[in-house]
Amino acid sequence: MSELMDAEIWKPHSEEVWCRYTHNRMELWKKLNPIKRIKKNQCDPKLAKKYAKPIGIKAAKKKDLLSLATKNLVDQETKAFYELLPVRQDRQTTESDEDEDDYLN
């Protein structure tokens, strides 16, 4: 009978959090305010920038993207975005880049 009463009384609230601290059905529901529980330093991390400017993509990658655009496989807005992508100037070769180059050739 108590399960039926809980179902009839309980109505979901979209902006509220209600809980019981135990599984005892006699315990009343308690309303929590999650905003008060969050400390300011948890929400405002201080992250240093890793790069001063955009790092760019490989010339081969840009060529592939633009080939998709010329075949009308993407919309005009995406094509314009692809055309403005910067190309990486300095070649930072890693093992995965070398493997990828071997695969493409």
C-alpha cells in the first residue's frame, strides 16, 4: 500500500533533486540544492593555453577535405570552413605520421 501512495504523491521536478539517505520508506524525501554543494574552484579550472595560435593540419588532410567539398559531399558552409583551415608549417613527424604516410603511398 505504501508503494502505491509513494507513486501517487511523487511527481518529478525538472530543476530539483530529491533524495532519501536510507532505503527506509518511512524517511521523508529531502530536497537538495546541487548548486550550493559545488565549490567555486570546482567550476572554474585554471587551464593554461597549450598553443598560442592554431596548429594547423597536414596539407594532405586539407587536400582530402577539399576534394570532398568539390564532389558536393558537404554543404557550402562546411566547404568554406575547410578552405580556411590553416596548414601545418613545421613538420612534426611522429611514428604514427610515418606509418600513415607509408600507407597512403
